[in-house]
Amino acid sequence: MRKLRARLAESHQLHGLASDPLLHAVRLDRFRVSITRSMWFFLALGLGFTTTGVHEFLAGHLSAGDALWWGAWLVEPALAGILVTLLRWEAEMLSRGLAVDARPVVWLKRVLLGATLVTNVWSSLRPPVEYGVVFLHLVVPLVVFLIAEVVPVIQHRCNEARDRIATNAPAAPADRAVPAAPRGALKLPTHLQAVLGAKAAQVRQEGRAVTPADVQAAVNVPDAFAVALADQFNAA
């Protein structure tokens, strides 16, 4: 009976920890990172394929001894670099709750991906025409375009779901309350406040002040930012 009661008590404790909303928020954030990395990887593969089509369009009639033949290999990576930079910025803005619907942003993405689509399809239409090649040069740029549109949406929706979970999390009991991140000159997202607050509570239970190393163990921030956050926690 004592063993069964001990196991039952342990099961209740494990269930309480596993069902903690903040734990679900952390898992969701890790899932978002995993999904985003996979999408970036396949986006890079698609852009690698379209690079050959752009090169064929620009320099397919030239030999390797021509300077343009070598320079043509840089056109698609340059366009792709601009696109990836733009997508990273858009995803970050959406994660902060800011809509990115300005016409120059939309048109820049369309021009970059439209140029890739046109050059790839045009290069595949040179005789002798192979319909399988034409299909690939049509579909792959379209898939790349859709991935470019989907990545920011994935970032935004996952961050929104994570913040909703963290916001609806019940308050901790008084004997194990977790201090919130201090509100001062440095503003933090809700989920980071919760993570840092939990770390600060752990450190204070050890009877010592919060250090920059403690901050960086909880979240990935630069050294100067970690120092400032540690000072805010200790002041609070």
C-alpha cells in the first residue's frame, strides 16, 4: 500500500508538471523553431534548383570562357539573398504583432519570385522541349513562392498560440510564486518574461543574486543585454 501511495503521489506530481501551460508554451516554441528550420531548408533547396534555370536563361548560349557565364551564377543567389532577408524581417515583425502589408514589400517579393519563375520557364522552352523539364521549372518556383508566403504565417501563428497559452496560464500559488520580469527600460515578450521569472525564482531560492550567466542560461541574449536584465531583476 505504501508503495502504491508513493507511486500515486509521484504520478500526480508528474501530471501537474507535464500539464503546466508554460511547459506547453516552451514546447510550442521549440516546435515553431523546428518547423521554420525545415521550411528554410526546403526553400534553400528550391532556390538551388532555380539557380540553374536562371543561369541557363542568361548564359546558356555562352561557354565557360566567357565572364558572363560565371557571373550568371551569382544572379539567383543575389535575388534569393534579398528574398530571405526580407522574409526574416517580415517574420520578426509578425511575431511582434505588426502586420506587414505595405505595397513595396508585397511588390518586392512578387518581382523577385516572378523573375525566377519567368526565367526558369523560358529557359526550359528552348528546343528540344521536354515537358517534364518544363513542369519542374514551372512548379518549383511556384512552390518556392508559396513557401516564402507561408514561413511568416507559421512564425506569426505559432507565436500567437504560445503567447495565448502563457497569458491564460493560472497564477502560481503564493508559496511557489514566480516573480515576473522587471518592467523598466528593457521590454520583453510575455513568454520571455515567464522564462526569466522562473529562472530568477530558482536563483533566489539558492540565496544569491541573479547574474548575467543566469539570464543567458534561460534565454539567448547578448552579453550587454544580459547584464542589464540581471541588474533589473536584482533591483526589483
